[in-house]
Amino acid sequence: MNKTLLIFRHEFLNTIKRKGFIIMTLIVPVLALLGIGVFNFISTEKPPVIETTAIGYVDEAFGFDQYTTQGNIELVGFDSQDEATAALINYQVAEYFVIPSDYTSTGVINRYTLERQLEIPPGITTAIKNFLTSNLLEGKVPQDTVNLIESPLNLVVTRLTETGEVATEQGGYGNLLIPGIFSLLLAFSLMFSSTYMVQGLGDEKESRLIEVLLSSVSTRQLLMGKVLGLGAAGLVQVVVWLASLPLLLNLASSSFGGFFSTIQLPASFLVLGIVYFLLGYLLFAALSAGVGAISPNAREGQQLSTIYTLCALVPLWFSSLLFIFPNSPIWKVLTIFPVTAPIATMLRLGVSGIAAWELAVSILVLALSVIGALFLATRAFRIYLLMYGKRPNLGEVIRSLRSG
């Protein structure tokens, strides 16, 4: 059997057997299924009894005496403010408000409560507003018009393509959920993959097992086997996630409804998710292999690997700005820069469209970076893998790579 294939098989099996890898792979489907199951179990229980809240009011403008039931809020009329105050301090009502005689000209309502609040609860504001509006419009406009005025704005947005056709991907918070979760999982996976590679090389160097391996295989075969094995494990991970998404979305849609039923999972996202995940895995595996080669032990290697793993998290740190400035040039830079490209692209797919040329350039740069990282890691393997003791500084590494 080809020696590279043997190393590949060994690295792949060792990776997928790690507890951390198994947990990371199954955590999303398992937690999602548990969440759906718990929701379905709770929903089969008897619905909670909604208590009615009594709110008093004093009508000094005369004419506000109908529509006193607003959802779970019951409006109780009082003849004077003193009576309303007495009911309030005796906890007969939760609060009360006064409609002054000049309300129709000023629009001012005075509210009284025993609680210290930063703002009025939205439910109470809506109930009072609907009560006043219904009484003001009583007999003047049809009831359907009153209901339309009181209902919140139901604005339906349709996204069009540049040709005027209805776009297949309509956007919205529902469509942001999957790319957001996927980018977060990708970040954790890249960090763990770097740790696996650096930890494995560090342990092999410290136990001198690496010397036994290099007596049977070349540095290129060892490197390629390790990187491809880790990349294949990453591919298994992303395939499990993407394969479980349609099932989870169907279950969530039937259980929760709401925006879950509006979530779209376009084929382009599935393809790009696999491409960026695989290329990102290979890039970080190659970088970690180079770091593991120049590091005398696993601890120092993990310290060095935090440099590029933290850089990969930059898009997540500034993800809130993506909603405010989705077309900022900095996001184009993060999409093309190889270390940040996988996570930045996944985030942008959920918020805004990405031009085809950006995706093409991003994938090309990422693929070339993988090749370049493999080339430099191979040189680092030849020069430093069997060196022990002090870790070389950056200048020494650059000079060695140039002359290697």
C-alpha cells in the first residue's frame, strides 16, 4: 500500500475517534433533536392559564366606555381619580390612567403605577392605545377599518434580481440562522483541527516516534498523509452537518412554525459550505503542520497556532457590523484573505449577496494558499522536524525556508 495512504488512513482514523471530534460532529444534530423533542413534549401539556390584568381608568373626556376588554387586560372605569388611587393602593387594579378632558386636542394620557419602571410594558401601551382608538372611531368608520388601524403593519418584502425576476433566496433572519451557526461551527472545527495536528506532531516529537516514521516514509509523504487525513475527517464532519440540516429544518418547521418555515437551504450554500470547509481545513492543517515542525513540543506549538486561529475569528468578532455595513470594502477583504475567508463568506451568505467574482477570487486565493502552505510546511518538515531544544525565531525560519 502507498505510504502516503497509510499515513492518511492512520491520521483519519485517529482524528474521527477523538472524543472532541465526535462531540463536535454530533452536538448540533443531537441538541437540535433534543430541543425539538422537549418543545413537542411541553406543547402536549395543558396550556398555561392566562391571567387577566385589571387596569383602571378615569374618563374625564366622557365617551370612552366601550371596548374595555383588550386581550388579557380588563379596563375598569372609575368616576374619579381618588377612587382609582384607592383601588390601586389596595391592589384592586395593577395601575390606572386618566383621560383628561382636553385629550382630543393634546393627545396626553396620564398613567399612575406603584412600580418603578424604565419604560411602559409594550402590552399595556398597545391595550391602552387600542382602547382609545376604538372608542374614538366608534360609529365613524367601519369596524374592519378600526381593526386594520389597530393591527401592526404587516409589510411583506420581496427581493428581486437585477433582471426583475423574483429571487430564489429572499433573505431574512430565518436565512441568517443556518449560515451563522455554520460559521460558528466552522470556527470551532478549525481551532480543534489545528490543535489535533500540533498536539499529534508534538507528542510524536517528544516520544521520538517521528524518527521511526521518517525512517520508513519521506517528509513529503508524512506531511501529505497527515494533512489529507485531517482534511478527510473535516469533510466527514461537514457532510454530517449538511446532511442533517434538511431533516432538522423539516422537524423544526412542523414543530415551531414561524420563521423556521421560511428558512431556505439553497444548493449554492451547500456546495460553498463544503468547498470552504474543506479548503479551510486543509489550510489550517498545513499551517499547523508547519508550526508543529518548528516547535520543540506541543505546548509551544499550540501557543504559536493561536496566531492564525484568532485571525480566523475576526469575522465573528465584527459580525454585528455586517448588519450595518454589509457592503463595506473590509468584508470583501475578509472574504478574499485566506485565513478569514471561510468564516467571512459563510456569514455574508446569510446577510447579503456576494458577487460571483468575489467568490471566484476568494476560492482561488484560498486554494493557492493551501498549495503554498503545503510547500512551506514540507520545507519546514525537512529542516526542523528532527530538531529538538530551542524553537527557532522568525528570522531563522524565513532564512531556512528560503535556502531549504
